[in-house]
Amino acid sequence: MALLRRIEQAQQTTGTTTTGMPGGGMVSPGSLGSALRTDQPLGRDNSLINLRQHLLDQVISSSGSLLEASDSADLKVKVEVIVDQIIGQSAFPVRREERVLLVEDVISEIAGFGPIERLLHDESITEVMVNGPRQVYIERKGKLILTDVTFRDDEHVMHVIDRIIAPMGRRIDESSPRVDARLPDGSRVNAIIPPLSLVGPVITVRKFAAKPFTVDDLVGFGTASPEMFEFLRACVEARLNVFVSGGTGSGKTTALNVLSSFIPEDERIVTIEDAAELQLAQEHVVTLESRPSNLEGEGQITIRDLLRNSLHMRPDRIIVGECRGGEALDMLQAMNCGHDGSLSTGHANTPRDMLARIETMVLMAGYDLPLRSIREQIASAIDLIVHTARLKDGSRKVVNITEVCGIEDDEIVTEDVFSFQQTGFVDEKIVGTLTATGVRPAFMRKFKEFGIELPPGEFGIPSQELAPPKRSRKARFSSGEVLEPLSAAVAFGRTTKAGGMIYMSSMGPVDPETGFVVGGGIREQTDQCLVNIKAKLEEEGSSLDKIVWANWSLRDNADFDLFNKEWAKWFPAYAPVGLGTLMPPLQRRAGFRISIGVIAQA
């Protein structure tokens, strides 16, 4: 029946007339001579194009014999008979490989997706873009390439769109001129037609591999290192809430698919998408797909509706293919009400931009929520942002793994745990690695709670014995209190000896025995900074009286007077020349009210 419907649709599209042919087929060879006249100034390629078009018209007209085809193999045999007969009647020589392509084109037109069928089966192509009937682009290895594939006219393109969306019960017309759908292999399809498109019907196909990409595949592509995927595996197994961000075509869905593969087999997973794309290998997966409204404008089921319904389905994990609007609020509430380990994606240029977009999407839900309340929900719900990008050379890479730390001064605080560092450009390829930034994320404690042991060195993350937590898992940093002991790089800065001088940067008010910021106000923190500076200078063979320059960073300029009084106690006779600056975000996040750097004689 499906074959019958496709042939009938093809006949309606071409509007061909038929004449009788021996053997039950319907061929009109009379026009073949005019289509392939050798006295016309046509090259071989043009002659093949004419032959192909004539074959399409004639084979589609031969419905009498084609309707008897029982399957695709039988259809191919019957098409080959008709193709050979028509070629034999012409005086135009056709090579074997050209005949094979002609047969494939004809079968694709009848039982497939027309001119783009061959492109959809090419595994090296990741995207197919039809810009009207005369322009078809593909993406291969991250680069756009114009092909020689064309359609007859706008109606031909519309015919292929109808074939794609018909099995899903969706429609496209002037009253609803855009649609999202998927192919049988899961590839994502978007179509938009006039009057919205001024170049004719447009089809965009985001292809997905028949076999989902694995960690090994992405490592081979250079997306990230094996160590980074082991770290992300630990994050997923520890039930961190992860958002994958990135631009269009940066590999967000592929990254989400790989992250989803880390979910344990004994958990119930509910996936929610506009068009089902995720390919999870776990056994216990419930896939939900939104539904557009019908011709009467009724019956629409949105992502928000499905997300709310999923909360009654006893999910261990909720995966939303992409947050685009008000469903972001429901996603945050799900993450905050016991569904740890949820995953989603969103479009953004940077991890910070992703948080700003989530704020906007929450406001799109229609509730008049204070911005502070929205940011607190975001900071409490999301633990990690994995940011992907398509680089200049067309490669797709994970370029940031960013922790969402909490709220400070009504702003969401984030810190890169890993960031991509480009080291070169070799053979038109970007070379670089995703390296640790020296920040130890607060969620590292959760790994131990789940019995997850990281390899020695912890991927470059500073190793430090964790003290008992003072508060909840995520700090808000309002009181200057921190959750975890700080890494040495944050707490004590760096010390370098060169040219007979000692350069010390950003000494923090941290107790070296516990790794925590000392309690009290600006005076207590100033005193601790200077105690640490004194100990470090003496360790390097110098002392406080050899300081020739100082730089202090204050969190609040109003603290300067109290700081200056404490400073004067330490340098009553001769204070070093100094300069004050505002504190950078990393130290503000740590709960510092002050940090001090100095230059001293060795």
C-alpha cells in the first residue's frame, strides 16, 4: 500500500499521460527521440539529464507493472527492465555505471526521497540543505559544499516534503508553512515553504548515524580526550544536572547522546523531544514526542505538557532534547525537586550566555518571577555546563566544562573546570587540548558519595583532602563562607623568583592548615593574608621589610579604611608603595574580602 500511495503521488506531481506498452507497462517512446537528438549542441552531461528526466516520466507512468512489485527488490527488477527498454530504444550510449545511477535515481523518485536520496545514504555527509529546486548544499567534515543535485521545480520539492512528513501525521501548507519532522533513521528535518521562504521550499536535514556515535568515535574525531569523557562519565554517574550548550551544528545532540550512554542500566529514563533524535542504548527508556495542532488548531501537545506529565511517570532521569522556551522553568523545577542527573541542551555562544538564555526562557513561561528568584533556581538546579563549538576548520570540539557555583551579589557565579587551549594550526587543522584550569569544583565531594574513584591526578584538577562541609552542597557565597577547601592556586596565588626579586600574586586570607577562608571581617582577613605572605617570604629567604611594592584587591571599597588600619599595624614606620584594585570573580567566589600581592627583594 505504501508503494501504491507513492506512485500515485508521483503521478499527480508529474501530471504525465500514458500510452500502452506490451507486457502491461506504460511507455511512450515517441518523445524519446526529441529528448536525445544528437544534432542538438548538448554535452554528454546534458544528454544524461534529459535521459534521466524522460526515464522518470515514463517509469512513473508505468504504474500497471510497478504496482505488482511485492518489495523493494522486486521493484528494482521491474524498474531495470523498463530502464533497459527505454535506453535500448535510444541511440545514446550509456555506460554501466551511468545505468546503475539512472536506476537508483528512478527508484529514489518512486520509493524514496527523490534527488536527495543518494545524499541521505552517504555516511560522510552530516547535513543536507535544499534551498529551492536549483540549489542543494551538503556539509561534509564541517564544510559546506554545493552539489549538482537539482529538483524539477517547487512542486517537486513540495512532493518530497510531503513524503517526509506524511508518516508522522504532520502537515505543511500556507496556513502552517513550517514543520519539524524526522526521517525513519532518526535524522532531523526542518521544512519551510513560501510565503515565509522567498527562494522556494527549503528542506534542512540534520543527519544522524545509523549507529550512534560512541566515546571512541568522538575521541577519534578530536571532540575531547578520553580523560575528559571519563570525567564526564563520573559527573553523569554522580547524578549531576548537566546542560549541553553550543551553536547550531556544534554537536550538542551528539554530545548529549554520548552523555546519556553513561546513565546506569538500572534507571528509568524519560526523553522528551520535538522530533525524537536521541538514540539511547539502555533498555528502560520511555520516549515522548511533542505534537503540533491539527487543521482546526487543536490537539497541540508541547514540550511543557510532556515535561509536566513526565513527573508522574516515576523517572530516575529526565532528558529534554532542547530547551527553547517556557519549558526551561519546568526543567529547572524538575531538577530541583528530586530528579538529579537530568540532562538537556540549549543554543548559546558561551556557558555564560547559556545561563542568560535560560533566564529569558524562564520569563517566557508567562510568570512574573523576580530575577533573583530565577537565578537562584538556575544556580541550585544546574551543576555543569558542557559547551561545544564548531571551530574555524570545521571540527567540533568540547571547548568548556564549566561549573555553576552559586549566587553572589545577585549574579550567577561560574568557573571553568576545563577549557580548550589552541596550540597551533597544522595542515589547516586546529590543534589544541581541553586542559584543567586549576579550579577544584565543589561537586567533587559527590563523586565519593557515589563511590566513584577518579584516576591519579584527577585529570589535572587540584587534589586536596576534603573537610566536612559547612553547609549545603551548593554555596550562595553571601556570607563569605565557602563550601570546600580551596585549591592552592586560588588560596595562595603564585610565587616566582627572577632577577633578584620575588613576585607573589594574590595571597588569600586562607588558613593553610584547613584550606578554608578565615572567619571574621576585613581586618581578620587582612591579618591572615599578611601572615601567609610573611611565611612565604621567609620560606624564600626574604622578609616583610624587603617588600618594595604591594597590590591589594578589595571586594568592597567601603572596607578600605579598616584594611588601612590593619595595614598600618604591620608597617608602622615605612609602608611599601601600593596600589588598590577591585577583586576578580575567582576570589569573590571563594569568599575573599581581600587578597594581597607583593614584590620583594630576594
